[in-house]
Amino acid sequence: MLAQLLINTLQIGALYVLFSLGFTLVFGVMKVINMAHGEFFAAAAVVTSFLVGLMTMQLALPSWLVYLAASIIAAIVVCIIGALVYLFGIRFYIKDLVGSFILSVGVLLVIQGAVLQGFGGAPRIVPPIFDGTTEIFGARITTNRLVISLAALLITFATYLALQATRWGKALRAVAEDAEAATLQGIPRRRVSFVGFMIATLLAALAGILTISLAPITPAIGEEYLIKSFIIVIIGGLGSIPGAVIGGFSIALIESVVGAYWDPSIATIVMFALVIAFLIFRPQGIFGRAA
Amino acid sequence: MLSRRTVTCAAVLFIAGSLGTLASARAQDTLKVGLSAPMSGPAASWGIHMKWGAEKAAEEINRTGGIKVAGKAYKVQVIAYDNKYNATEGAKTAQLLFNRDGVDFVIGSLGTAPTQALQSISEREGKLLFTTAFGKALKGPKFPLTFTQLNTPVELLPQMYGYIKKVHPNVKTVALLNPNDATGQDTEPQSQKLWKSLGVEVVSSDWFERSTTEFQPIVSKFARLKPDIIEITNGPPTTAGVVYKELAVQGWKGVKIVVASSGERDFVTSGGPAVEGTYVGNAADMTGQAATDLQKRLNKLVMDEIQQPLSPLTLCTWDSMMALKAGIEKAQSVDPKKVAAALPTIVFESSWGPAAFGGAENYGTPQQMLIPTVISQIQNGKPVEVLRVLPKELEEKLKTKK
């Protein structure tokens, strides 16, 4: 049972972490709360699942190629949407929590409405990319989920490495640490903010793309992830990448253990109780810095 | 002295005016009817089916001359809104339908919570409401304008559980998985009570949010408890498919039940081979021998138009529309209260054949549409009927009418 709980934690947590990474990055670099982050995720999932269905019917291509092509197109589409949202909206509200929150709620409604209008509300079901079941120390997981979870972890690790080791990554961290000091050092703050937003958008899109064969896809699928993401970044610390990882797996562990021994609705109560406790006793989260 | 030209013009104008008046006297009024159902989210296929059924019924009624009341013929127009299966959107939908669109009749509403929001306005403002919602408390003497258009757990569960216990006499334990909303909270106690009366122990009764996509934790719990039966009381078809698929991964084998099916294609697509053998309520094979000619015709049409097989949810709005037509024509009035008084007295032609309203024994007043209770089992990816029961009350009403 322990092995099964840990495997459940891995497969649930991997996507939570990937999703929350982008959310916390945007806050860290720009001090902006982007409520539309869930819609980037949902839009990518819907577009990919639509294209997979269309391309499977119309083109005689191997399924892995169909998935790859659909994923690339969806990622590009969502990044274009993200760029437009930043250029025509978010960049005017950098370091403005309330303004960015209100703006992004509006963007959320627009994107959700557009996706609903364009693709309809019916759930889309995409067949798994990999068949079969894998057993690990007695715990069972579909091969599809295992590969997708590992892919999510790989992307998370690659993002972490990029932030640590590349020039842009260091610039992003510098701006997140102290924007004014970074500007004084010659770091182009606005350009760095744009790059940070685009990386976050891409991470949300990748999380959405990876979800398509795991659950029925609807335009509203991002809402659940956004709520969990809030919990994760409060626990982990707003703007903290390690915090998003620890927070993501913590939430997944709570869901796994409490859901398996009690009830999923009790798991939700426990999560929100934890959020309240953190907000009272450690509002900056595990890895965040106190104001 | 008037010129010949003037007189001719006046005569032409008089004749034209008379013809115009005659035409407008024969002109059809439009009866707007509302629909509140989820058109997005996991339960979207249910709402889409209901909308399709309603629009087809409206087309049929309009094609055959409309609803005739005191020399007038009413065309029917369907106005549908997405209630997203929650009370907030249900309340918004209610405001739009009743206050903005001026609708007097709602020919379908799905989801106990959004229906309760709708009902709080409809009963107060004297509007007639048809609903598929499972909540038992939605009907009764306090809600004289509310009628149910589909079998609910009160009609389904005794037949379903009784059949399953007969076919699987050795089952001793059951685990229930219920959506954490008004629908689930209303159905779960009925399930618990019935299983206990059959000598089956309820080892677990768990709740999930309808927006949940990850079911591994609850599935791990069920796999650990190893119940003989796992029942999903009210989950949408895609959710139910995902749950059974995960159960198969974690090695559980047993009797599978989905009480509120309707949407077997989505169920089979999301669950794959894991859903073989599942018993599904409110699901019928609309191409089989037991299907009526109308159901077969509608099935072909719905497959052509939305590439989904016909289901009882597609038919429930067709049936409520036909019931409404019959009720209005019996009452010879479009006053919702007069129509509501007429409905329990009529036998009307539903998609299942002749149908009526009854259920006073269960609800206190005859507000339940009496149609066959159909239980199917998924065999080779398709629903195959295993049980069809005509309500005794309907049989008696039909005998009386003869």
C-alpha cells in the first residue's frame, strides 16, 4: 500500500509541480498574480486534443507523430496568446497585485469563453500514447502515466537547471530577487519580465499537453489546477521554484494518503486547513522570504 | 365627385388591408420554452443530448402545425443555457430564462443544485418546470409545478439492485462513489438503505468533486477494501470510465454499476475494456428490438448530426415537449398552472410509446413521468438491455384509457 501511495503521489504531483512552476515564476519575477494561467493550460489541452482527433482522422501518420505535431502547434498557439496577454495587458501591471489579479480574471473569462465557443464544452477523450501497466515494488501505474509523470519531472528539472545555469535564468533570478538592483546592473528588466512570462506560459501549455491522455479534456479543466496551484505556492512560497516542487508533492501526498484512507473531500479540507495554518503562522511559505 | 383612379386606389388599399388583417389573425404565436443543462465540463454530453432532443421535438411540433389552443397555433422555440452543473450558474440561468426571456415553461433541467435554483423562481412565479434531476425532494405537494421527465433513483434503484442481486447472489459488500453535491447527497442515502435491505454491506461511501480528474487515491482505497461491487451513483460517463479504468490498473475485479448513465459512448471511450460488464441505469439500446420506431429514427438522426447514439437523456426533452403539447391542448390554455393541472390527467405519445404522469405513492402528487425502467449492461462496448420494466401504474392508466 505504501508503494502505491507513493506512486500515486508521483503521478499526481508531477503535473501539479509543472503547472505551479509557471504560476510562481510569474509572481517571482513580476510580482503579478496571473489567474489566466489555468486557461493557458486548458487552451493547450483543448487545442492539442482537438488536433490529435482531427489529424488522426485526416492523415495517415503514426500516432506518436500526430501527438508531437499537435503538441507543437498547441504550444505555439498558446504562447502567441500569452504574448498578446503580456504585451497588451500584464506589462502595464507589473508589481501591481490587485491590478494584475483583476486584469487576469478578465483574461481568464475571455479565453475560457473563446475556447468554449470555438471547440464546444463536450469532454474530449484522447487515447493513451503508451499502452500497458507497469509494476514498481508492487505498486501499479499505467505505462502512459509513468512516462508522462517522468516527462513532467524532466521538464521541471530542465527549467530549474536553466534558471540556475543560463544567462537568462540568472537574469530572471536577479530580477526576482531585487528588480531595482538588477536594473542598476544593466539587466533589461522589461525584457526579462517578458521572457519570464513566456516561460511560464510555455510551462502551463506543456502541463496541459501532457494531461490530454490522462483525463477527459474540457475548457474548464484549468480551474481545478489553478486552485491547487494557489495552495501549492502559498505552502511553498510565492516566487520560489523549490517551493513549488515541495508544495506540489506535499499536496499530492495529502491527496493520496487522506483520499486512500478517508475520503477525497476530507483531503480537500485538510489542504485548506494547511493553507490557513501557513497563512497564520508562516505566510511567506516554506521557501519564501518574509516581507 | 371622386375620380375613378381614387376609388380604385381606395378599393385596392381596403382589400390589401383586409388581407393583412386576415393573415395576422392566422399568424402563429411563438411559445418560448427553456432548457437548463450543463453544456460544458464533464457532464456536457448530457446537456448537449438534451438540447438536441428539445430542438428536434420543437421542429417536429412546428412541422405538424404547432400547439393548437383555442383556434391559435403556437410555434415552439427552444432557449437553452449552460448551467455548468452548479447552483450559481443554475440561478443565473433561471434569471435569464424567466426574467429576460419571459419563458413560462422549462422543458428540461439537469442537476439537482441548478434545478433547485431554477425551482425557487419557477414555483414562486407560477412557471412550469420539467426536470431530470434525481433529487426526491424536488417534487411533492409543495412544488405543484415541477414534473420529472426521466426515471430517478426512486424508480431505478429497486429494479437495478434487485436484478443485480439476483444475477450475482454471492455479492456481500459494496462501495459507493458519490458526487459531492445536492444530487449525490440526495441519492446516496437511498442507495445505502436499499443495499442494506438486500443484505449487502456498504463498506465505504466516498465523495468526489465533479471537477476531479485524479482518482488514484480513492481507487487505491477501493482496491484495498476489495468490495464485491463498486457503484458510481451519479458520475458523468467520462468520470465513471476513468474511475473503472484506474480500478482495473490497480487490480480490482468485481461488479460495476453506474446508476446515471446516458452517454455510453463516452463511458466506453474513457474506460476502454475496463468497463465491460458494467450495469448502467437509464441506458438503452436504441437500435434493438425493444426500441420503438421513433427511437430508431431519432437514433439515426442523432448519429448523423452529432455522432453520438441516442440515449434516454436525448429523449427526455423530446418526451417533456410532447407532454407539454398534450397538456396545453388538454387544458386549452398556455397558463402554466392550468397546464400543470392537466398533465396528470393525460396519456400522451412519448418516444417510449404511450406515457402518463404518476408516482403519487412516492412523492405525494403525480409528478413523475411514467416510462419504462431500463437497465443495460456494457457488452462488447455497447449497452445491451438486460431488464425493462413498465411501471404498473402506467399499465393501469393505459387500461383505464382504453
